[in-house]
Amino acid sequence: MSLSAFKTIFIAVIASSLLALVGCSTPAEKAHNSQTELNERKMEIVDRYEACIEKSTSDEEQAKCEAMLKGAEGL
């Protein structure tokens, strides 16, 4: 192999290493993404709770809605 071939391979290895490092997420990014997903799940539960309360016609149905919301508090 010639010197130019080694240079080309070296540049390719360095470039691919840099791309791999750039693609990795930090622990802070992972925590932020997890918190974002958790908040989205909570908002979905709140939306379902509100819809449940609007549709409920009895105390029993409202109690089921409340139970659904209480179950989500553990998230």
C-alpha cells in the first residue's frame, strides 16, 4: 500500500470515529428524553381522565375515572 492509501484510510477512520461520537447522546440528554416521554404519558392520562369525567353520568363512573388518575400518580 502506498502512503496516500494509508492517509485515505486514516482520514476515513478518524471521520467515522467523529461521526460515531457525535451520534452518541449524553446522560443528560437521555434523562431529558426520559422525562419528556414521562410528561407526555402523564398528559395523555390527564386527557383521558378529563374525557372520562365529561362522559360519566354517575358517581360510580366518576370513581373509576378517579381510580385511573390515582393509578397514574405513581409514574
